[in-house]
Amino acid sequence: MNNITVVGAGLAGCEAAWQCARRGVKVTLLEQKPLKKSPAHGSDSFAELCCSNSLRGDSLSNAVGLLKEELRLCDSLIMTAADATRVEAGTALAVDREGFSSYITQKICSHPNITVLPTVVEDIPEGRVIIASGPLTEGRLAERIAGIFGDSSLLSFYDASAPLVSYDSIDLEKVFFACRNMEGREDYINCPMDKEQYLAFREALALAEEAPVHGFEDSRVFEGCMPVEVMARRGVDTLRYGPLKRVGLTDPRTGRWPYAVVQLRRDNSEGSVYNMVGFQTHLKFGEQKRVFSMIPGLENAEFLRYGVMHRNTYIRSPGLLDSFYRLRSDPRISFAGQMTGVEGYVESTASGLYAGIAAAAELGGRETVPLDRRTAIGALSEYISKGGETDFQPMNVNYGIIDTEIPGAGKKEARLLAAERALGIVRDWEERVVHNEDNR
């Protein structure tokens, strides 16, 4: 039977379902919304962005930029949606949060090969299945997954999201529009601080009361989502060299860089909502209002959403999953998304795409040739399937795991040449996959 079940309509699940469906596979997509939502979700739409609305850098000099281009070559639904709902964010690819999810939901629900069933999944479905239920999987399904791997193979870390602010509530007399090191761009609102304001803010943040999170330890937070209050406690200047760095942001009223800068990035196409860049937090809501209102321009800010923290569970994947994210002990089951140990929206998408393509080929009686470490998709899958089994940690894609060796080229030149090589490899690979499918 040329059928597959996908569990979860997040980024990875939607991408996996899309890749299977466009290859003629009949997909049953099981999603618990709108019947039930996790603590991090608020919308009924698919592929909801719970944290930032940024998919990070969009240049080939950045590994995630290369990964995006590889996904585009493979007709990624998530990348198509991101490009269609893009909002200005300098060199980053940021999206209209609601428009992005709505676009994907409409595409998934209207595809003739995809049947969406709202249901709370409590067991692993029979037949060929891709489990993309996310790092917040709980209840009986979580128990069943734990039964497959054993408790020692399920790990966890803590993730956090930043607050959203109403544009109309920002005091524009105290802020300025600028994009770091890019003159003429007005993609970010910048809230400048002098030294006295910064020191007072940093002290208040370091002493603010946190919301209780069961089992929380600073050492178990993914570094890319470190709460600002944790950074504030690490040292007086930690924030100034992190999310509040001033480099490249000239205040037009003074002609100088401020002592510190809080940046707000547009969160929707209308520009009515902005998110606080790098302000992941697990402070109590009242404390967020009190402390963040100390930021110049945000004294009377209306917070449309406060920051929250949640526990993410992931698999110690090396030795348990193969390079196509299939369970080695039972290849009818694949996993995709953050649960596998990839970290980030784009990385989750890549795992869903790769798992979906491999599953579709398998159901069609073919075996897809894997991509290797010369590509970002291949390097990520190799890290998941072959990385260190004892010290395995969630990983963003980076040039450290990609083979960028180009004889005679310097580091910067080698990365760009390696990126072009990777795109050629993926382009040829995708064409072979399509050719094989067209002639099956």
C-alpha cells in the first residue's frame, strides 16, 4: 500500500507530509489541534512558530542560509511559505507569523493526497509512519516512544520564547529605526540606553522573580535560547555583548552608538506587532511588565504575549536513527523535527523533508541515495545518526559539521565554493529523485 501516516502538523510534519504527497503517496496527517494544544501553542493553524518569527540568516556565508537554498531546490513547502510571507529583517529571513502558518495550513488541507484528522494520538500508528509530534510530546504517546528507546535515550533541555509588543504602544520619540550596519534600512526598532539606564535595567533583570519551571537548571538551557535574566546574572556586560549589543547601530540624534540597544523586529506584515529580539525569558508575567517597561520607548508598552519557557524532549539519536531518520530497530517508523535533536525551524524542516523523501521512495519500491556531508541536509542527518552517542546535544546547522574542504582556498572562500558545490549536489540529487519518480 502506497500510504503513510504522519503524526504532528508542525514544521517537520507538514514538510514530510508535503514531500510524500507531491510524490503520489496518500498521507494521513494526525494533528491534535484544535482538540488540544501544548503550553507553547495558541493558534489552531499548522506549523505555528512558538518562539521567534525569524528563520535566521539568508546568506550562503551562513550555514543556515545554505540549508535554506538546498530546501528551496527540493520544493520545500516551509521555504515557499516563508518566502511568500516574508517581512523585512535585514539579512535575516523573518516572516509574518500568522500569515506563514495560514499559508501552510491552506496548502496542506487542500492537497488531494493529504487527509487531515484532528485527533490526540496515544499510540504509534500501524504501517509506515513518520512521528513529528515535537519536543513537547506528552501523555501516552510519549510513554510509547519512551518504551521504544528507553529512558536513558530520552534527554531534555529548556527552551524559551520572547514577548510580543504592540507597535502603537511604543514611544517613537525615544527610539530609532535602523538595521545593524545597513544604512537606509528600517527593519528594526532600536531602543537606546545610556550607561545609567543599562546598569539599572541589568540589575533589575538579574534580581527579578522567575516563574517556577519543574526541573529547570541554567545549564540545561539551549544556548541559543538562553533567558535574558540568566545572561544578566552572568556578568555586568554579558547583555551588552549579546542581545543588547550596540555595534553598527548609530543613533541619528547623537551620531554615536548607544551604550546598549534593545532591538524589536517586525512580527507581522502590517507592522502592528514587534518581538523583542533575543529576549527569551521565564520571568513571571508581572515581572516582565515591570522590568521591560524600564526600556526606553517601552514605558507604556502593551505586551500582546509574554515570554514563556518549556521543556523540550529529544532522542539520543546516534545509533538509534539512520541517516534518513528511520528507527534502526524498526524502519517502518521514522522521526522528524526537534525530537531528533535538530535545533531550529529550518533544521526541523530539513529533517521532515529528508524523512519524507526517503519514505516516499521506499513506498514506491526504491531506495534514495543519501546526501553526504558536502551538503547541509546530509551533514545534519549524519550528525543525528552518527554523532557522539554519549555527549549528544541538540545542534543548529553550522559549517563545522559540513565538509567545506576545497584545496587551495582560504576559509572564507572555501565556504562559498563549498556552498556552491553543495547546491550543485542537491540540484542533481533532486533531479534524479524526480526522474526516478516520473519513470516508476
